[in-house]
Amino acid sequence: MNPQPEWPLPHDAIPSGEGRGKRLWPARPLRIAVADDEPDMREYLERILPRLGHQVVASARTGVELLSAYHREHPDLIITDIRMPELSGDAAVQQIRQTQMVPVILISAYARGASENETTLELCSRLRKPVGRSELEAAIKSLADEVADGLMPTALDGEEADHD
Amino acid sequence: MGLEKIDAEYRQLRRYVGWSAEDETRVRQAAPLVMKRTEEIVEDFYNEIRRHPETVAVITGGDRQVERLKESLRHWIRDAFTGPYDDSYVRRRWQIGKRHVDIGLVQLFVHAAFSRLRTQILGAIGSAWMGTSQELQLMLVSVEKLLDLDLAIIQDAFETEYQSRQRPLDEMGVRQQRVIAQISERALSGLLVRDLLDQVVVLLAECFRATCSEVFECTPLPGRWVLRSGYGWPSGLVGALAVDSRPGSDFDYLLARRRSVACEDWASESRFQPTLLAARGSVSSSIWVPLVTGEGHFGVLGVHFSQPRLLGPMDGDFMQSVANVIGTALERQRSDELRHENEERLRRLVDRLPAGAIYLAEGRLYLNRAAEGMTGYDRGELKGLSDWRSIVVQQGEEGVAPEESLLRQRPGSVTVRSETIRRRDGQERLIEVTAFRSESDEVWLVHDITNAEQRRMRAMQAERLAAIGQMIAGLAHESRNALQRIRACTELLEFDIDKNPSALELLARLGRAQDDLQRLFDEVQGYAAPVRLERKPCRWSSTLEEAWELIATLRAGRDAQLEIVPDETDIVLDLDRFRMVQVFRILLENSFAACTDPVRIRAWCQSANHSSKWGVGAGVTVYFQDNGPGLSPEARQHAFEPFFTTKTKGTGLGMAIALRLIDAHGGRMAWVDADEPGARFAITVPMT
């Protein structure tokens, strides 16, 4: 049996009217953790995402900072660069996903086919630099659609109380 | 000698020894005494004969003959002691002498045998005589006279007969010598054994004045022989008549003797069953010799006479000599055939060798088939060294063959050179010639290394591109980070100056410049990066349709139509869909850049004999045609070269990338001449 990672329940993930077993992302604002070792890029994300109607709850410079930020803030979405010092963005995401599922946007500077071991992850968008607001908006929308389409595993329902 | 003469001589002889009526009476008196001891005398006689090789040799018929001879001896004893001593008695003695000549008995032994008989007979009389010793004395003298007379007749008969036969024998010997010489000469002339045998049977029959002669030959079927050649045989039997040669048969008997066998009289033949000859009813005497080669039996040669004929050792030796000549001819023919067969095999080996080989001796060239295929000329057209030189357009350097070359294990020099030759069809090919030179000749192994050279160049190109690609990839990665920062800053700047239209316009232009830079990096990387195909079954027409969809923005506002001509050749191929779309997209983008409205693109396909670096096979050729101005002569020549472009914008990598992608599919892509205005390209991809 393939163990399903525990689905993190974002705050107010369950619309009041919905029954158990089905959870949806809030329309907005999303609580987003961003990570990039480039200050220009961090600043850009910190400033552009609020303009798209979201909230940046953490801004990390390394994969390690991203991990601690995640566990502190439990964001709805992570937007991270791949190549970062100490721990790469995709490695940090992999660690988080061993226990909890969180939607992710991975941004890389690699061209098509340059990275051989690109695995297809659930709830994960890959973007190539340079990335602008239109690309970000499209990626967030497609993730939101994916979340909306997803039926949450009912077996995990009872564990909601763990998250606060 | 006439019989009367013999009789007269005998009467004279009797008078000479003083043979009288009294002698005759006394001999008759002794008869019972001798007869009583006949068996003893006969046994003694043959026991002695058995002890001497010379006498044993004349007894060729085994025990049966000995029995017959014993009976003759008994008859002789009875005859000698009972008479009557008339003319017929003399003739019977005469026959004995003649018979001794027949069987080749040495006369010395006749005397010795007679001496033994005399001792036995006189002893028998002496030991059994009951009368007076005087009477015995007289009796023994009479018996001695009788025995002397008998011996004298036998001796006379032998000599007369021997003399009379000697002359024809000498003549016969000369004839036989001549026949041997004729047969040998014909055998040496290289006459086929089949024809030689036909002549031998005729020569033998003539020489022997025989009724018929023949050769029976073994067949691969065990126990079955066939009449190979025949003289005096009914026509139709030669080549058709089969006889039994299984163990126990006459042929088996003849072969087992291993040398010539004669039968002087079929009527009294006891050694083998007279079943041998189909024509035996009309044959009285025969002589055979087995034909043997180093490999085994070939058959039996036989000569037959309708009249009884004496066949002496000389005849046997003659037959043996003939058989030896034939045996030698058979072996020579066999070894000739073998050598010829080996030569033929070697010739075929060289001729059918999948590698080109040329033999050069005395300025003449001999090409094998592969060499003919390589040059396009047949061996009749490239006859000499000068012919070869005339097709060489460029002579490369000559070097010493590598140490591991097999040819270097032989004495002589081995060199390797490369030459560019012009084939008969005009194609220039690069040929590597490995030449082995000896004093008298040269052997060239020729390899067409044009493709290998092309492969080498391609591999070098790929290697170079890989290095560039690696560098470009690193460059692209870093520049993307830089572009990202520019983009981030420009977007943020947009927010800050959103009330200033001219500044916003400048930002938009900055953004387009970034996009162009980005595309340039992408294309260079696309050209230089190694192509990894992900083949999936798809139709080329669907990839063209997809490319058409992808250039929707390019088509916007243009009068453009795409026509894909339906064809049954539009089959499912193993293609990298993404790459094929990329190829058609490049072609479409070029067409849209070159054509003025209305833009009409037409594509169709047909099956093709495809030849690629993986060999020749079936494929599909897609033709892509637009209605633009077409390609200039310069563009035709350089269309696929990187960084060649006719557009004011662009890297000039599009067609080079397209060519690389098609090449990666094992296909070809080329500009082709069209019978209508516009540019036409042909893309051939193999069916995998």
C-alpha cells in the first residue's frame, strides 16, 4: 500500500458549508512562504504577491530557512527557487512532503531537458526563469484548480485537530 | 607338327631303344604290381610337388585341380602299363608335353618328377616281384625303356610346342608393348578417363584379337556395378547394364585377387561360378584385371574370347600394366578435379568476398565483385593500372600498415593509402587501399571509407557541439538568473511609474529586448545541446497541424492556409512528437517571414527508399511547399548552415536545428527543386 502523506490542513481550508472529506483552498488571500537566495527576487515576490491578492508569511534565503519557516507558519503555498545554498529548494520540499502535503511552485533557471531527473510531483508547478506576474498568476491558478479537483482522503479527517 | 610325323618319330625312337614285343609283355606283367601301388605313387608325387614353389605355382585351381591332376596321373600309369602302344598312345603323351607348355611348367621339374616316378615304380615292382632276380632284371629294363620313351615324347612335344608358340608370343609381346605405349600416351595427353576407357577396350580387343572387352565400374550403390565401356557388346548395354558385385559374386572374387585373373576354359572353370558375363554363352576364355586407385576400387577390365585361348603369365602382366596406366590416369584426373575444384572455390571466395579486393600482376588488374560495386566499373573496364589511375582524382599519403595487420605476417611490404576515386556514376568516394606487394604481384584490399569519414566528421562536430552546448547551458543558466532579476525589477518599476505612459513604453521595449535575448539563448542552446529523442507513434501530418496551431499568433491578421494532402503513405511512424513539431514550426515561421499574403502552405508525402547512416530501408518523404519567393542560389547552398539567415531578425539557427532534429531521427532533410514558385523542402524519415 502506498502511504499517503498526511494532508496539511491550511487554516480555514474547509469551507463552512462543505461536508467532511472534501477540502478546498481558500480563494484568497493565500498564505505564501517564498524562498530565493537572490535578494532582488525575494523583494520582487514579497511585493508582487500582495498585488496578486496574497500574503507572504515568510521569506527564506536558504532551504534550511524555508524548512523552519514552513513549520512555523504552515503556509498554504511555497514558492521557491531550486538552487539555493545549504539546502536546495526541491530538497526542502521533499523533506516537508515526507510528512505533509503542501502545494509548491518550483522556479529554476534550467532549460527544457537540462535537468534529467525532473520528477512529476503532485500539486507542484515548475516555472523557468525569467518569471513574471503573468506566469505566477497562471501557476497559482492551476494549483488552485488542482486542489479544487482533488478529493481529500477521508481517512485523515480525524487528524484535523492536530493542526492549529 | 603333323601327327604322322610324330608317329614316325616315335617308331624310330622305339627302334633306337630296342623296344620289342618282349618288352611289351614284361611291362604288362609288371602292371598289376604297379597298379597295386598306384595311390602310394600318386600321393608321393603330389606331396613332392607341394614342396616346390615353382611347381606349386602352376597349380592355380586349388584342391579340385589337384584331384583332377591326380586322376590324370592314375590314368597315365594305367595307360603306360597296359598299352596298347599304338599311335593314339603316342598322341596322348604328346598332349602331356603340350599341356606343360600351357601351364608354364619348367622342364627341369618334369625331369625331376619323372625321376621320382621312376624310383617309385621300380621300387614298387622290385618289392612285389615273386619271380627270379634275372626275370626281375629284364622286367625293370623294359619298364625303364617304356619310361624313357614316354619322357622322350613328352620332352619332344614340349620343345616342339614351345618353339612353335614362341614366335607368336614374341609377336604378341610386341603388340602388347605397342598398346601399352598407346594407352600411356593417351592417358598422359590429359584425355578424360571416360574417353580413355572407351579407347582401351578397343585397343585391347584388337591386340588380343578378342571377341569382346569391357570395363565394369563401381557405382555409389553398394553391390552394383555398371558397364562403363564395352567393345563387342550389344549396343545399348554400355552405360546401362548393371551387375551384381556383392560379396561372393564373381566381381568380388576378381577384386579380392588384386591382380589379373585368367580363365582359359569356361567349361572346366572351377574357381568361380560362370555367372559373370552376360555374353558368357559365346565366350570360352577370359582374362580380367581389377582397376584400382589410391582411393579404392574403380572397377574391372575384362577381355573375352569365343575360342578357347591360352592365357599365360605374360598376358596377365600385360593386363596388369594396362590397369596400372588406367589407375594412374584415374588418380591424375581425380587430383586435377580436386585442384580445379579448390581453385574454383578460392576464386569464388575472393570474388564473393564482401570486401573489395583487387589483384595486380604485370600491370593488369583483377577486380572482385565488391570492388566492382565500389567503383561502379566492371572488371572489363578497369583492366590495367592506368585505368585505375584514371579514376583516382586525389591521391592521399601512403603509410605503413599497422603492426596488427594480418598481411604483415607475410614477407613483402604492406602499405595503406587513401585515394579519392570518381565512381562511374560520378560520385566521389574516399577509398582506403591496403596494398600487399610481393616481387611479382600486388593484392589490394579496398575499403570505401567515405561514410566512415563522414561519420568521423559528424562525431567530431557532435563533440564540438557538445562542448559548446555545455558552455552555452552554463551561460544560459546564469543569464536566466540575470534576466530574472531584470524582469523582477522592471515589473516592480512598472508599479512605481504606472502613471507615466512614455516610461511604461520604454519598459515594454526593454521587456521585448529581454525576450529576444532569451530566445537567442534558447535557440543557441537548442542547437548545441545533445538531442535526446522520445519516440512515440504518431503521424507526421498531426505534428504539422500542431505546429500550425502553435504559430497562431504569427498567423493573426494574415491570410494563411495550410493544406495537407491526404495520402495512404501518411502512416504512423516512431517520432519524437515535440521535435517534429519544432521542425515544422521552424519551416512555418520561415515561410511566414518570406511569403506575402496570401500564404499558402501545402504538404504531401510519398513512400521512399530511404538511405541513412543506419543503412537503406523503407521510409516516408514529406514535401513542404510554400508560395513565397523560394530560395536564392546562395540560400540553397547555405540554408542549413548555422547562423545563415535571410531574415533581418533571427539567429540563423532554425534550419540548422531542424536538420539536426531530422538527422537525430535517422532521416534527411533537403531543399528540392520545385516545378512551381516557392520553397520546397523534402524531409525523409525511416520507418523503424
